[in-house]
Amino acid sequence: MKKVIKTFDSIAMLGDQFESEVFRDISDESLFVYSRVDNTWYRYRWTSGNREIRFVEEIAGELPIVVQVYP
């Protein structure tokens, strides 16, 4: 697996780091961001209390139904 940043303080910081839009899964609130450098989608999730966004996994295959949340 490629090295990814494990945590972010905000959706804006996540999107800015990857220079990409951020999408939210409509069913479980997971966040998805695309890395053009790695040609890979990454899944992130808010911790309890929405204190930080943590890395969950690299996505292989299709994304679930998502909506754009940033920018």
C-alpha cells in the first residue's frame, strides 16, 4: 500500500492535500478522495464527535453512491 496521511482536521484539509474533490457516501457518511498521483481512491471517516478524519482503506473497484461535499 502507498503511504497516505492518516488524519485530517477538516474536509477542506483533506481535499486540499489531494488537490481533489471530496465525496460522501450517502449510506454511511464515509468520505472519499481521489489521488491523481497514485490513481487511487481513498476512504476516510470522521471519528466519534467529528474531531478528526481518519484513513480507513484504499478503494479498489466501484464507489458507492456519493455526493460531493468539497469544494
